[in-house]
Amino acid sequence: MSDLLLELFSEEIPARMQAQAAKDLERLVVGALSDRGLLFEGVKAFAGPRRLTLAVAGLPAKQPDVSEEKKGPRVGAPDQAIKGFLRSAGVRLEDCETRSDAKGEFYVAVINLKGRATADVIAEFLPDVLAKLPWPKSMRWPQGRVMVSGGALIGRMGFNTATPNEPPTFAPVRWVRPLHSILCTLDGEVVSFTFAGVTSGNRTRGHRFLSSGEIEVKRFEDYAKKLHAAHVVLDAQERKAIIFEGVKSAAFVHGLEMIPDEGLLDEVAGLAEWPVVLIGAIEDQFMDVPPEILQTAMRTHQKYFSLRDPATGKFANRFALVANMVAEDGGKQIVAGNERVLRARLSDAKFFWDQDRKTQLEDRVAALAGIVFHAKLGTQYERVERIEALAGEIAAQIGADVKKAKRAARLAKADLTSGVVGEFPELQGVMGRYYALNDGEDAEVADAVRDHYKPQGPNDPLSTSRVSWSVALADKLDTLVGMFANGERPTGSGDPYALRRAALGIIRISIEKDLRFSIKEMCDWAATPFKAATTSVSDDLLPFFADRLKVALRDKGARHDLIDAVFSLGNEFDLVRLRNRVEALQAFLKTDDGANLLAGYKRAANILKAEEKKDGKAYIGEVEEGQLAEPAERALFAALSVARAATMPALAAEDFAGAMRTMAGLRAPVDAFFDKVKVNADDPKVRANRLNLLASLRATLLQVADFSKIEG
């Protein structure tokens, strides 16, 4: 068995693209091998700042031999048909067999294909595979010669330099960054092919500064060892671990700890082949700037890790940086240089912070009229007026302070006009809280300004304030209703306005905080300012909420069909109550009574469906008690009367478990009815009465849920 080693060595690959590129390379190469009958034992892909690497273990030395048969025309068929068959099969007539079936004799071409050497197969398909490698963004550069400043031509990637008078001939190549070399070996031997003007070989390079010269390799084992000796850590996960432990250890020396930042850790691991952690200092003059500004400035622009005091949780005047270099002075000059750059960054941030506080948040609201939220939904100022009114309605419903909710909604978007948010858009809301507190606003109002964007995702913690919930619900609902009213809705391929996230946010707040209101009424309130029929908006939005509710409850074990069964009744718009009904129904169906009753319902529904189609009418459950002759049908009629009388009060009292216990009482009479009663009796009146009895069963169960939506 043979092992394949492939490395694509280029200029720096953007960190955000590396992991997916490694997955795509593995997917494409594995697919090409499988399509050609080349099975293998294992595969591993690696990505780093300057290289993509793929190691495939346990490949056969050659493709398997293939034998196949191809049926041809009948013996005696026209010459043109026979010649076409022979041409497509690549055989001669004398090489074909003749076979017979009921219609007579026909030709059969038996094609035996010898398997090719694996190295030849790989060399053939790799150029096409590499050309198909998808990149979010790519560069074009001329294949063969590269223009540099002054119009001069230089030899690059092994190409000959043009003579001074020779006009350049460009064959553009698309790749994420200019490709320098390709290493490709199979069982230690070079697999030769050319891609983007680069011919494969068995050489690569180590760290840009900490190594020199080319490295010759044969197999993955010596490749990984030699790269490590050349100051290159191949595995991204290993680089992440080195950085994490390095920051942790370096911070500990100063009595500090790292502020967790998984996204930054992933990114920095894609920037350094040989990561070295160093600690720098933040000047005291910047420590009165809110820590969110400091952390965002360091993270966004400089890729620094923020540190904090573990005892107090306060932001520390230190930061951790990751160098791609082992410096002779222990990194002193690197740290000094980074501190100078950070000083300039934080000076700008401090300037914006100081300037912003000179204008009150209330005075910024009018400037929102100059910011368009959406062409069909008007400006941010118009949106704030809608959210303010809606937040007041919601606050009254959920028991929040209406005045505070409306005030927070009024100020919620004002920080969009501030200098800090202009520089760091991810701090919107966060800065609004600081400005509100600076202006002397109520603390609960200030917190609501910050928290009204929450939750941004499933792990984003929710606020503990009803005022915050009111504004957050109003903000999300205004977006949803406005977009739906104007025809802007999510599709299977995209959700540019994050409407699914907005709906999930409303559901999370409502269910986790046990807020009781009608989602339909909320949609109708929110639709009032728009020139659209509130009914049509609600009709479209309610199924959308039902779909999102399935997503929200799925992780908690709720079945999607049960959500449909409750939601499709058309009278349940309280998300908390809907969840409780679904949970009670799910618990009921797990019992023997529930499972058997569901089976009985489906049997009744199937009979009714067939008979209603045959009779051309619907049975509505008007049972004539005097026509009930059999004991089993009289027992079912009595049980249904008791169930109807008990179910509605239980549902009204939200005693869903009690309603299910009532339904469980129907199990025995339903089973007995189907065992002992002939529904399609010979007497038409008796038959119609028994069908109405089944329709009554259907209607009784419909009080709890639409059992036709339940699977199983």
C-alpha cells in the first residue's frame, strides 16, 4: 500500500479561509480517488498561513481491473447502427459475443479495462481538482511571468525571465494567493503534474524567517518532522493549543488570566506558523476608556488577547500578542513596536469616547432621520418611533414599567450616530448604555438600551429585566412584521435580514422568561403602522413562528409534528401555553393509552375519509342517541360526552395533564367499539349514525390537538 502527500505552498492564506480550504481539498481529492476506484485507509488535511497539506494513507499501487458488458444491436441490424455501437464501445465486431433472448440474437461487447498505476491517475486528476478548489475570494496573477514595479519582469515560481524586449504573454490563474510550489509524492516518489504553471516536486520550505533553503521530503512522517525542525507547526489544533497555553502561562506570571475568545484564537492560529506569546502593557491614560472599546480595538485591529484580574474580574492594563518569530532579545522590540501601534489605535478610540460624551443620547435621536434602515421601511428615526409605541404595548402586557420601556426604546438606536460605534459597529447597544448612564438615565433604561439586541444566538444570555425584554421584543417584531409586510422574506438560500434569528429571539425570550401574550396580537400591533392588511401579515408570520418554534424546542426533545398538531388548531397563540400543551401531549403519547388512542383516531379518520368521499358529504358528529343499539357504541357515546364536558375546563385552566388524563379514558371504549361494532352497517341510518359517532370522536380529540398531524 502507498501513501500520498500533497502540499500547496503559497503566499499567506487569509486565516478565515484556511480551515474550509483544507476541508474542500480533502473532499475533492477523496471524491476523485473514489470515483476512480482507488480506496484508502485514512486521510488527514492540514491548513496554515502558507500551506495546505493533505496526507492519504493506504492507497493501492494501481487501479483495480474492470470488466463490463455492453449490450448492442440485434444481429442483422443496419450497418450504421452496428458501426456506431462498435465505435462507442471501442471494440471490433469479431471481439463481440452473440447472445439470445425471446426476440432473437444480439451483440454484446465485453470490455476489459486494465487498472492504471495510481501515480498516473493522481497526476491526471489533480490539476482539475485544484482548479475546482472554491475560495471566497481569489486573486488573478499571470502564469509564467509576474509584473513588478516599473514594468520589469521577474522569474517566479521556476519560470524563465523574459528578455528586455520580449513582450510578456499572460495566462491568468485564479488562486487565493500566488502559488509558489507544489509538493506531491506517492510512496516517496514524485507524482509529476503541472498546475498554474507550477510543476510538482518533492521540496518545500520552512518558516519564512527562522529557516532557510529548501526541504526535501518523501513521506508524511519526515515531512512533518522536517517542518517542525524548520519552525513550522503543521497542525492548526496544535498551534491553537500552543497559543492558549502560552497566553495562560504568560498572563499567570502577571497574576492575570485570559479573557476567553475562541474566535480570536482560531484566527491567530491561522496567522503564525511558529507562535510565540508575548505580554505588552496598556498605558494608564487609556484605562478610563470602557473595557469593551479597549478589547474591541485590540481584537479587531491588532489581534491581541485581553487579560483581566481573576480576583476582581476587572480589565487589566496588559495584553497578550502572538508573534511569528523567536527574537534574540526575548521579544522586547516586538512588544515595544506593538505597544506603539496600540497607543495610536487607543488614542483614536479615546478621542471618540471623549467627544461622544459631549452630546447627550437624547440629542442624537433626531440624527437617526439621516440613516436609512431599509428603503421600504424608512429611516432609523421612523423605526424608533414604531418600536417606542410597540414597546409600550408589550410592556403593559408582560408587567413591565411602560414609561421606562418607551424611554429605552426611544434611546435604543441613538448610539448609531456616535463616533465609537462608527469606528466599531459591533459595540452598538453597549455604547448606548454607557452614554445613557453618563447622561443620568435610569439604570434599567440604560441596560435595556444595551440588551435590546439580545439574544444574538442560542448561547447569548438573556437580560433579567422586563423593560429590556419589552424593547428587545419590540425591536425584533418590528423588523419581522415590516419585512414580511413589504415582501422581504427568508428563502431557502438566504436570510439577509436575519429574520429567522429575530423570530428565534422572540421565542427564546417568551418561553425562557415565561411571558404570557398572544403572538398574533403582537403581530397585529406591529403591523398597524404599515400599509398592509394586518390579517395577511399575521397569516404569513404565524407559520413562520411555528417553524422557528420547532427549531427552538427540537434540542429539548420536542417533536415537530406535535407542534404542528397544536399550532394548526388556529386558536393557540401563546407561545408558553403552546409549549406546555406540546409537552403534555408528548408525555401522553408515550403512554400505552396515548399510543392506542392515536391508533384508534387514525383508524376512525381513515374510515371517515373513505366514506365521506364515497358519500360526497362530511359527517359532523350529530349522533342520534336512540339509534345506538350496540353496548359498545353506547359506551363510546357516553365516554365522549364525559370527555367533552371535562376537556374544555381543563384546557381553559391550563391543566393540560388533566386534559390528557381525560383523553386516556377514551382508550377502552374506542378499542371496544372497533372490536365489536360494524361501522358500515347494512341499515343506512345506523351506518350514518355510527359514522357521526366517529366524527364526534374526531371533534373531541380536536379540542386537544389536530391528531391528523401526528406521525406514527
